Amino acid sequence: MKRFLLMFVLMVMLLAACAQQPAPTEQPLLPVDDSNPDTTPTPNPVDLTPAQRAAISSLSEITSLPADKITLVSTEAVSWPDGCLGVQRMGVMCTQAIVEGFKIVLEADGKQYEFHTNQNGSAVVLAPGELSGLVEEAVITQLAENLGLDKTDISVVSSADVEFADACMDVAMPDVMCAQVITPGQIVVLEVNGVRYEYHTSADGARVQPATLALIWRREGGIAGFCDNMTVFLSGEVYVSNCKGDSRMGTLAGLLSAGELKQFNTWIGQFGQLELDDSDPEGVADRMVVTLSFFGLSNGQPATADKDALFLWVQDLFQRMNSA
């Protein structure tokens, strides 16, 4: 009986202890750190390496295509034999040291391009042979857009690596200062219907400069103190600048009608090199000096009516450039 009573008392005490145990509380959730860039979504694949991103960025700049239009085809680890990543360029010195990096193949607009990079993507170059094709494609596209031509009508006459004497790639422009440094690049000559157009480009193709002049027009003086220059290239680029540092750029196809562009081409094919002057007479107060250097492809000389028409055409083009 005493044993039963003792067991009963122990059971009551155990039940009382359980009743007094506080109920477990739910632990609060820790806040999510949204500031961590690794947890935020990105439009690019998260597994792209810095070298792959650098190659895509480089091709995007060269082709003017958005990065999302460029596809990564393959990546191969390579030990490049020199600091130029195995790509020798005219006028470029290469350190003779092994550089660990990658050969990256990209695809854009149905074409594949091979890039050489170092490991972190701080150095990126296009493989030999591919840059020339890209540069030629770039200048063909530019010429077609400038003159309203079909790209299929444009052919490549020549493409050669050169060393230009200055940073302007040997193309002097009014009011433009050129650093006197050797600049590796290319000269590309295109042809349409027997007419040739020369372009100078940087070694990487990022800079394209027309080189075949059509005319240079200058206006200085007058009551308003004009100091304007307009340079028109045969390939259709138009540059306007003044001594105040203002400048504009346009294209003949974007500024002229088909009839006006045809007239321009007629003069180019009809006349030779001309030095024309439409300035006020000497001694006139606030004298206006207006000159025109014209670089035609023939030997013809314009009549007075042709000179007047040419000056009116050029001045109208200048006004359109300023109002564009």
C-alpha cells in the first residue's frame, strides 16, 4: 500500500512539472540581405567569366550589336606565347612572356569570331585574319549608309596594314589638333561604279575615318565675325566646325534629296580640282572671305553659272547641317 502511494505521489509531481514547462516559442526569421549582388537576378548568364564578358563587350563595340545578340560558342584555356596574346600587329611591341588566358569563340549575326584574352579579361584581342574582315564590313556599311547605296554594289579593292604618322590617321581636318604619334591601322579602298573611296581605320577597327576629300568650304569675317569650316568627303561624310570649338557631323544621304545627291555626283565626275573664291572685294568694310576647294575626278572647268550653282549648293548644305 505504501509503495502504491509513493508511486502515485511521484506521478502527480511529474505531471505538475510538465504542466509548468513553458510552451516553445517560434524563432523569428532572419531578414534577407537583398544588397548581396550574388542573390539579385541578372539578365546575363551568371556563369560568364570576366574574360568571356570582356570578349562579348569587345565584339559588341566593334560590330555595334547589343551584347544580348552575341552568343558564346566555346572557351578554351590557352598559354599565349607573348604579351600580345599571340596576335602580332604592325608597330606594336610584345613582351616575351607566357600569358595564361583563353581562346573564346563568339557568334553574332550568323558569323563566328575568335578572341584571345588573358585570365581576367583585362586584355582582349581579335584573332588574326578576322579583324580585317570586320573592318571591311564596317566601312562598306558606312559607305552604303552615307550615300544611300546597296552594300552588294560595293567591292573591296584593297586592304593593307599601315603605320599612320599621327593620331588622326593622316587625315587633316580644320580645327582638329592631331597628336604626333605613330598609329597602327589599316587603309581600305572601296569601289562603286568605277569610283574609289579610301578609308583609314585604327588597328582594332574602332575608329573609321574617310580619306577621299570632295570639298572644303571656308567662311571668315563679315559683320558677325564668321569662322566656319565644312569638309565633305567623297564617301558622303560631312563635318562642320568653327573657331569657337563647335562641331557637327552628318551624311549626304541624310541631308540631301536623291536629285541633290545626283547633282553632287555629276559635278564630281565632270570637274577636276578647283580653287574657287566668292569673297567680298578687297577694301570692303567687314569683308567676308568665302573659299571653296573642290576635288573632282575629271579635268573639266566650270562656267560662271556652274560656280555660282556650286556655291549655292554648298551654302545650302551648310545651313542644313546647322539646322539638323
